[in-house]
Amino acid sequence: MTSRRRDRSGVEFPAEVGDDPPQSCPVCGYILKATGRCPECGASPETITSLDRGARRRIGATVTAFWILVALYLPQCWIFLMPGSWSLYRWSWIEIWPVMPGFIPGLVGGRMLFDVGWRDPLAIAMMAAATVGLAVGAFFIARRGPRRRVIVCWGLFLAGAVHGFILYGLYAA
Ligand SMILES: [Zn+2]
């Protein structure tokens, strides 16, 4: 038995860290290229190695969930940033903000399946389902590693930006 182990990036960790050495900082998710203090958040090597597998997993899941929510909802913040008055029309869009990441799937699904417009409760329910589906699907892909998390969150963010741009077109029409 060797006394040290290597992770996929070739970084050596003491054997007592176990079969699952941290490839990323357990505190902030930064991809660690060497042992020692995390260059991103400054977590000490003691902190990094003291967290057991379960604790790292819980923190990783929280960080992943946080970034997915940011990537999903940040591009839909246009409705709050638009110039112009806070009209009832605008508030009618803000009302559906929680399901806005799934707006277009819900709109298309509501039209095709139920032949209803986007303000129909059936369409709103489909937007909610699409939003939850996106968030959960992205979570399970992103939690498999820090690189996947970066790719998934950027993908969500860029798709969301295009989506938000189309919605703004509908809003302003
Ligand atoms: Zn860190």
C-alpha cells in the first residue's frame, strides 16, 4: 500500500484523507491544483482535509444549488432592471417571475397540449414544471464535479440570457 494517493489531476493527498480526496475546495468549490491553502477563499489545508466525505458532499451540494439558482434566475432579472414605470402590466410579469426560467417551454407546451395562452393556469403550471425540471436536472449533472458545475452553470446562464432576450421582446411588443 502506498501512503499517498493521487486524484485525477495528479495532486497528492495524504492517505488518511481516504478514497475520495478533495478535487475542489470544500468551502467555495474552487478546483484545487495543489495541496495547501485554497487560493480562492483562503480555506486552510486543515479545514480542507478535516471535512469528512459527507460534509464535503453537503457543502458541495449547497454550492451547486446556489450557483444553479443564480444561473437560472439572474438572466430573468431583466424585468426588474428595465427602465420605465412600474405599471400593472409590468407587475403582471413580475408575478410569474418564480417560473420565468421555464416560460418558453410552458408557453409552447400550454399552446400545444391545452391550446391556452401564457396567462392560463395550465401554462403557468407547465412553466413551473419546466423550471423545476431544469433546476433538478442541472443539479444532478453539476454535482458530479466542479468542472461540470462550471460548464452546466455557464450553459444555463447563456441559454437563460437568450431566453430573457426573447421574453423582453414579448414583453415590449
Ligand atoms: Zn475555497
